[in-house]
Amino acid sequence: MYPNFKFEVTYNDPDSSARTGLLHTPHGVVETPNFIFCATKASIKGVMPQDMLEANTQIILSNTYHLMLQPGSEVVKKLGGLHKMMGWNGPMFTDSGGYQIFSLGHGSVASEIKGKRNGNRPKTLLKITEEGARFKSYVDGSYHMLTPEKSIQIQRDLGADLIVVLDECTPFHVDKAYTAKSMRMSHRWALRSLEEFKRTDDHSQALYGIIQGGVYTDLRKESSDFVNNHDFFAHAIGGSLGASKDQMHEIVGTAMSMLSKDRPVHLLGIGGISDIFNGAEYGIDTFDCVHPTRLARHGGALVPAELKDRQGDESTTEHLNIRNQKYKMDDRPIDDTCECKVCLNFSRGYIHHLFRAQEMLGMQLLTIHNVFFMNRLLKAVRKAIKSGTLRVERKKWTRL
Amino acid sequence: MYPNFKFEVTYNDPDSSARTGLLHTPHGVVETPNFIFCATKASIKGVMPQDMLEANTQIILSNTYHLMLQPGSEVVKKLGGLHKMMGWNGPMFTDSGGYQIFSLGHGSVASEIKGKRNGNRPKTLLKITEEGARFKSYVDGSYHMLTPEKSIQIQRDLGADLIVVLDECTPFHVDKAYTAKSMRMSHRWALRSLEEFKRTDDHSQALYGIIQGGVYTDLRKESSDFVNNHDFFAHAIGGSLGASKDQMHEIVGTAMSMLSKDRPVHLLGIGGISDIFNGAEYGIDTFDCVHPTRLARHGGALVPAELKDRQGDESTTEHLNIRNQKYKMDDRPIDDTCECKVCLNFSRGYIHHLFRAQEMLGMQLLTIHNVFFMNRLLKAVRKAIKSGTLRVERKKWTRL
């Protein structure tokens, strides 16, 4: 069913579920585990595609929700699809639009959760029916209906290599009855997505199914069985991953043990350094998160724990806050072991100045550094998996 | 006096004052006429030095006023000086700080002019004495005193190749008595600047004198004689250039006829396409202006008049306003005759989307295009001067 796509597992760690692989797409190969950077509105904020490539990026994603509202998927199609429009010729992923409808739709995740628990979700903002999800545009307030079929059609217009079924994204502590009901509707939506996908298939895209079930093991099992038994190219772990990091690990571990081993698995929205080591150990193949690029725009430069150890920096975060006054006169690069074009050319003091002076170049430089950092990190993860040293490697990168 | 600097005139147009030349600096050669881009706070907003180079940029400038306040010239010095700090290894220029004190110091040029005419310039904002100019920091409200000696010392810390004497920048319609008085003080400041320059000279920098005199021919003559007779490497035309474009041409023409022909001449703050053709015809060697880069950040893409003619665009501006709805579906590049990396890779529709979606990449892309455009324009100007076709060439570039 997916003649132009292939997932090869190249190594399985005998002592854990960690693995390395190659994800083949019509726009190139992604070495896994890997990290997918967010070009939400068809742009990595502040970075040109050429610079993403030079920073060793293999794959990026865009968000269906944002693009269907602005400029509209028909405009993206007219401009040649995402790859051509953005000038990015590598592999691309789009999500279904569901996540943003269920989170941004309410202004914040917090209010979403509250709304859900109280059962008084404002009807002007969102209505979920068997047909699909009705929501209001964050751009102009217009009303829209996103159905499983519509999501696939939009993702066809956008033209990413890897696309995703529409699901309802449940908040983290809805009760089991709601979770089960929602999961089963998401399964029905997944079947409709798959049907629409098959109806319009031209072998240029591959479809991800999503495993739901929240924090409930039996529901996760039901959902894993569901996706395993249908013609998805790959799987994504969605739905609530619990209220704590520990619970997240448990849920991801449980889900991974049940999912078919011959399909790649994407973990949605996770991007801390420690989270990536945990995920890799469970066998996650791809991650995505706005964290590295958003952190950069707020002055955070990702650095390995080793660097902090060596420079006597006792902070527990996984980054330097370059806005800190202590960097004002610092003529060292962010990371003297990093070979990104930022670390090779600019000092902490200069980047500190750019942030203080509100020069956009500061955000650009830290974004390029963080992108390079993530790609370097994932390369180290892949290497460590193959040499059975993932837990040793982890200590070099994070104190968390 | 300037062993590491040289200005060679390579061609004089027999029919006008236009000329081409080579301005040699310790960081490389500038072909003249040329355009100097503004990296006000030690950053071309949104563009990395490497991309400036790839867009054929030969020279950039930074502003002493901004940098003395933030991060402070001692910080720039500690970080290796402007070239090293910014990662720009080509020729650089800094101004004296005077212009911004006398314009920004009052919030706007309009209020400055008003204040001057009424003689009630708010004393908390600025006091000009024989010693220098006292002003308040726009960053933190602290008080500062800029003297001719201080301006040179700061420019030494910053380390640009080409530096400028401090002058009082008079608004465009102060009376002749004030203009004469101010000009003579500026001359005394210039002598103090020159003395401080000589005291601290290590042959790494060259000093520009400024010709003042406002709109008054006899004062311009007095000022031209002054700068011609002192050891400046080059000259800059400062002070009021009048209230209209016609008056500006007259003043620039008059000044140029009086200035020594063996020194390069910089025209401060001028950057429209038609202005550059006019200036080149009078023999101006370098221009600077925030216009091309600021215009880009507001969605303006510089294009040749020829392109507008060919595409039936009847607007009289020298640019396209890419935010205009008509570009939403336009899959053409900004300018199909332009070989910048933006025109080779991105469509008007995509850049339109980036501006509408408030993606900073839009500003970055248009800035790179406009920089490339200006460098292409100045190259065409140099070529046209050498072939005696400047007026024909002009019609290809501007309708103004």
C-alpha cells in the first residue's frame, strides 16, 4: 500500500526496546530516532531552509490547523505544496489539525481541561460530533468544520510526505468512560481517514494512525490492536500521557510494548533532552516539539550537561539563559564543543547584546544553534543505541 | 597619514561629475559608488553576515550613538571590536553619534525642528555647549556627554575602518546666523576630533571630516575649504540638505563642486533609487540609509522600473508592497530577473503569507532581497558611469 515508503529497522538493542532505523520517503531518508522541527505556519521561525539543512536537519513538520486557516490549503496547493512553497526538499510531516482545535481552541490547555471536567466547554468555540469538530478561526473568528475526510483532503493539498488521521485529543484527567467513548470515536474517525486516504491515494504520502486510550492500560491495548490491524504506514502515540513524567514513561512504555514492531512510531509533542533519552529507550522512532525553537526565541541555548559540568555551571536546566547579565562580557561561544555556524562565529556576549537590544538576529542565531544541537543529540542517541551505551551517553547530555 | 587606506579614482565621466573608484581599507576594497547598509546596533536586522556577503555586500556601518549606550563601547572592545563581534570581516564605517543625539534625542525630527526654531529645546533632553552634547539615554534614561574626543575614543573601541568627526546636525530651516554659528562650532569640534584621532592613531582607521553650511552656498564654501585644508581621509556631506529633493540636488551639487577631488565623499542618510542616480551624477562615492532594510521589514520589495513596466504595474513607488492581497496566489518570484537566493527559491505568495502570518522569516527574506537589489543597482550604476550611459540606465531602475 505504500510503495514509495519504507521503514527499515537497522538495529535492535538486546537490553532494551531501543532501536535504530531508516524511514524512507519520496523526499529522502530519515535516520531514526530523529527529531522533527516545527515549521508551524510553513516557516521555521527565523531560519531559512538552507540553514536548517546546514544544521543537519532531516525532517520538519507543519501544522494543518494553522495552514488551513492561513493562508488556506488551496493557496498552499496553488503555490506548489509545502515543499515547493517553503523551499524545503526534505521529508515533511503534517499533523491532522486535531490537537490545535482541542487545545488552542480554548485559549489554553488549562481552560480546555477545566472545560472538559465541568462539561461546560463553550459551545461557540467548539462542538465535537460524530461528524467532526466545529471550531472558530483564531485568525478571523470565522467558523470551520474539520472532519476526518476534510483533514485528509487538506493534508493532500499541503503535500507533506507523512500525514496523520484526525483524532480527538483528550485532556489528561478525563474519566475512563469519556476516554473510552472518545477513543472509539477516534477509531471510527481513523477508519474514515483511512478510507479517504485510499480513495485519493497517489503513493506520494503515507498515513499515520494514532493510538489513544489515555492513562488506561486496557484502553491502550484496545487502541494498539486497532492501529496494528489496519493499513497504517506508521503509528503516533497520542492522547493523554498522564499528569507526571513518571506516568508518561509508563504509558509510553506500555503502548510501545503493544504496537507492531515493523512500523515506525512517532511520539507527539515531546522534546526535552531527558524525554528523548527515555523515549529512545522505549523504541520511539521520531519526536517533535516546539521546545528547542521556542526556547531559542526566549534566549535559551541548549547545551550538554558535560559543558555545564566543565564550566562549573550548577543550574539544573538543559540550557543557558543567554539574557543573563553574566554573559554580557563573555567572549566564549555558547558551546565550545559545538560546530554549528553560530558557535563557530559568535560569542555569548554578542548574542546577549542582540537579545538585550531586541535585535531579531539573536533569536535567529539561537534557533540555528538549538536546531544543530538537537540534530547532534539525536545523532549521539543513534550511535549510543548501536553501541549499547545509551545510559552512559545520557549523562553527557542531561542532568534530568 | 593614512598608510593603510587609499582612494583611487578609476574613471571620470567627461560629461558629468560622476566617477568610479576603489576605496582601500584594512578589511578590503570597496568599489565606488557603493551603498553602505545599516547595522545600527551591530546587527543587520534579520540577516547574518554570511548572507550579506552572499548578497554581494561590500561595506556596512554601525551607529556610535546606539552602541555607546547598549552594550557600551567597552563591551564591544572586550568582545573583540565590531568586526570580530559581529562576524563581519569586510570594511566598516561608524558615524560619530551626533546625528542621533540631535534627532532621536527629541523623539522625532519634527519636534527637534520645532524646539530649535522656538529656542526652547527641552534642557532635560539635550544641551549643546562648546564642550560637547549632553543627552539622555533612550535605553535607560541615564545622562551622557558626548564630546569630539569621546566620540573618537568610542569609535576607536568599536574599531570600524572608517570613522567620522562629531558635528552638530542642524535641522533644515534654522536661520543663517544659527547655521553659521553651528558650522563654526562643528569645525572646532572637527579639529578636536582630528587631534584626538592623531593622538591615538595606529593606522587601523581613517577619519572623515563633515561639510556643514546648510542651504547657504557661502557657508558650504567656507566648510568645504575647511575640510579640504585639513588631514581628513575623506569627506561626508552633512547638515541640512534643504526642504525638497530639488534643493537637495542643488546643495549636493554645490558642495561636490567645492570639495577636493582626490578624497572620497560620503552622502549621509540618502538611499532612494532616484537619489542614488542623482548623487552618482554629482560624484558621490558612498551612500548609506536605513531605507532598503527598513522598507523590507514593512513588506516592501525593491524592484526595477523595468519589471513594473513589463508586468503592467502602474504604481509610482520603487517597490512592491508584498502585503497586498493581489500577491496571495502569486507563484512568481519578486523579480524574475533577480538572482538573489530569495528570488531563486521563494514566491511572492509565500512571502505574502509570511507577512500576513507575522512570521519573521518574511522580514528576513525581503531584507536579503533588498540588500541584493541595492548591490545590483550600485553595480549597474558603476558600469553605466564607465560606459557613459547613466541617464539611460536610470530609466531601467526608477520612474522617479
